[in-house]
Amino acid sequence: MEWGLASLFGYAFGSIPFGLILTRLTGAGDLRAIGSGNIGATNVLRTGRKGLAAATLLLDMGKGLAAVLLAWRFWPEAVSLAALGAVLGHCFPVWLRFRGGKGVATLMGISLGLAWPIGLAYAVTWLGVLAVTRISSLGGMSAAVVAPLAALATGHAGLAPVLAVLAVLVLWLHRANIARLRAGTEPRVGSSAAS
């Protein structure tokens, strides 16, 4: 029962499509008809509204963080399932016919909520790779891969399995980006190309 509640709670939090809500409320149009069609902050940036993109990033992180922190409070034995549910909710929201984002910002919030050293490693990797390459997808994928390694390295081995599953999910959702990276055609931040 506890596991089911934690999973459903995480999914419900994660499935709130902040990027779509913000762009509609501000008259920026239907985010799903812009750029890649994803509901995350990178696609919101393609509307030309940096403030909206920043707000989407923070809110997507916040929902992952909130889901995990509340799970620690009410279902501490099932916190990993709440984390998994939150990312699945963001990536496959039932309200949007299971077409959501790619989970990078939500996974950042989850990493912070699970253990701050993991969150720190995630943030440093994401921002560091992004700063060097200016490729959003590469920064996000790198951070996702680092998260389970950071869990193992910082004494949180029990959290590594769920973070490893989420890293695989993030990589799978970025499979088109990976193909473009290999072809040398992946757009950099500031480009209007799809991601």
C-alpha cells in the first residue's frame, strides 16, 4: 500500500506540465507546436522568453524535489518509488496522452531530494558540460549518468539502483539527440533547431 501510494503521489506531482501551463498563460502559444514539441525548459527557451524557460526549469526541478521530500516524510521506505513516479509522470503525463518532457530537470530535483551530495554532483556535471559544450542534451544526459555513480561514491548505494534506471530512461528519451551528436548535427543552446 505504501509503495503504491508513493508511486502514485510521485507520478501526480511529476505529471504537472509547468512548461505548457506557463507558455499558455503568457500567450506564448502551445509549447507542443514549437521546436521539438517537448514540454521542458529547453523547448520553452525556443519561444524566446528566457524568464519563462528559467521558471519552467525551476518548477520542474521543484516538483521532483517536493515529491521526494514529501515521500521521505510519509513513506520513507518507498521514497525511491516516489522518485521513479515523478520522472515517469513528467515524461509520460496521462493528461497529455503520455507525451511529456525528457526528465532532466525533474531528475535534478529528485537527486537533491534524495541526498544533497548526489544533487550537487548532478548540478555540477549538468552546468559544467553545458557551459563547455553549449549542448543542452549532452549536459542533461551526462548529469543523469553521474547521479547513480555519485550515489555509490557518497555512501548512498541504496539509491543507486533507482537512479540507474532513471539514467537509462533519460538516455532512451534522448536517443534522437544521441544520433545527432554522433552525426555532429545536435543544436547548441541559442539555436532554433529541434532538440
